Amino acid sequence: MGKQENTYAAILQELKAKQYYPIYYLMGEESYYIDLIANYIATHVLTETEKEFNQTVIYGPDTTMADIINTAKRYPMMSEYQVVIVKEAQALRTPDELIYYLQKPQKSTILVFCHKHGVLDRRKKLANEIEKAGILFESKKLKETQLPAFINLYIKNRGFDIEPKATSMLADFVGTDLSRLTGEIEKLILTLPHKQTRITPAQIEQNIGISKDYNNFELRAALVEKDVLKANRIIKYFGENPKTNPIQMTLSLLFGFFSNLMLAYYAPQKTEQGVASFLGLKSPWQAKEYIAAMRRYSGIKTMQIIGEIRYADAASKGVGNASLNDADILRELVFKILH
């Protein structure tokens, strides 16, 4: 019997213990965890010799559910298991045909579906039958507030460390695409000087192309401190380097910060721990900027700022904006935030 709730860590732990289920249906908006589980099964369940006759990769757009079931019903050759991996499973036209197979699945087959950019309806019979027979896993997009913890844990598990500012630079620049994010982290690890184990802002600047002094992290810090000169230097740099500092990314990050700041006013305890807990931040140090910002911006001003960011976003998309370019829009917004 499969579990009703599954995390990728729990699934990997069972796989490492060689506890296998007849079906793994991996679905969701975040492809990173889907690939992580499917790749582990593809790499570790069978030996290289066993894989030649007992591991099959099928693509949803090129097959039918009937063909997949026929493949799954085969017996393994000189192996305890056969592994069948169905990629792009979201393209299958008649997924409900799987229900009949799941009522008596082939115990020697490990059938893996990779269903990206969407999910099955959990209220339907198919989802229920998958949960009865094995694993139904939903890979959800991480929230922006969860990114620093993900980055720190990933780097720690690789045996390295990262400075807090470098963590924020990575989170701000790359965003919630975990496959891209882990790729950038691996690039940084590869370029670390010999015997150095700590990733710094300078290395991110050198290897990813984010300026350690002129980035969204530093702009946010300048706004929190109400450092007018620093904020204007940064937006001037953004205007001169629009490709590496697109206005939509800046507006998104500012909107996220000031929206969280608005929530922080309602935290029962205005300590770093209290604000971090209320906002769902993974560590109290992430709450420092919110504590500092609450001392400089009132709740009413924060509400006005959120409205100005929305207005700037609309203007950047051409709504009611006849003459301003992105640099002008951002300059005007920063002026309104600071004054």
C-alpha cells in the first residue's frame, strides 16, 4: 500500500532501502523533483547488465496507454525487476485505461510516469488507484521565501558553504526554476579555487554575471536603509544594463518584499524569530530586513508603495504609458518609495 502523503526525501529514502512499489506517478509544476526521483530509479534499481533487457524508456506523445500496459505486463529477463519509465506522460490521451492494470499490477515491474507542468485530479478514480498501488507524488513549485533554505541545504549536501549575501543574489537572479538554479550552483562549485569551500558574492559576479554591488538584493537593501544615493546608483546601472537586470524581475522582487512587509506588521511578535515564523521564513536572519524596514516605513506608506509597484508594472507593459522607458519607470518608482 502506497502512502497518502509523500515527500521526495521520503521516497528517495525508501528507494535507497530497496523498497519498491509497482507504480510511481510523479506529477507537478516543478520538474526538478520529478527528474530527481525518476533518475534515481533509472540509475540505481538495475545493474548495468540488467538494464540492457529490463529497462525501457517510453515517451507519452509517441505511444498509447495500452502499449505501456502491455510493456508493464512483461516479465523481467534474468532480473528481479524490470523498470519502465514513461516521460512526457501528460501527453497520454486515455490515462484512465491505467485503472484496470493497477487493480492487479505486475509485481516485478516498476512503472514510472513523469507528468510535468500539471497534475491529475486527486478526486478521480485514477489518482485513488495509484495511491492504493504505489506512489502518487506532486512536485510543487517552491515559494521565493523558501529559496534561500533550498540553496543553503543543496550546497551543504555537496560539502560546501555559501555567504548569506551570495545566497540572496542567487535566489533573486535565478528565481524558482530549481533545475536552472542547481545548474548555476554546480557551475559555481566547479569554478571554486583549490581548497576553497565557501561561495562568495565575488564568485557569483565573476561566473554568473550578477554584479555583487549592483543587483536587486543591493537595491532592496538600499531601499530598506533609505540610502538615496546607493539606490540611484543601482537603478542607473540597471538602466545601462537592461538585459541582465530586466525591470519585470526587479518589480516582482520589490512587490514580494513589500507585500511581506505589509504582512509583517500583523506578526504577533516583532522579533526576528517572530517575524520569520509569521512569514514562513526558514531562518530568523531573513527577517532582519523586514524588522529594519518596519522602522522606516509605516503601514500606510507600505500600502502606497505596493500600489506604486502595481502601477509601474502596468506601465512597463505599456498600459497608460506613452513615453516612459523601463529605466524612467524604475527611477520614478524608486523616487516614490524613498520620498
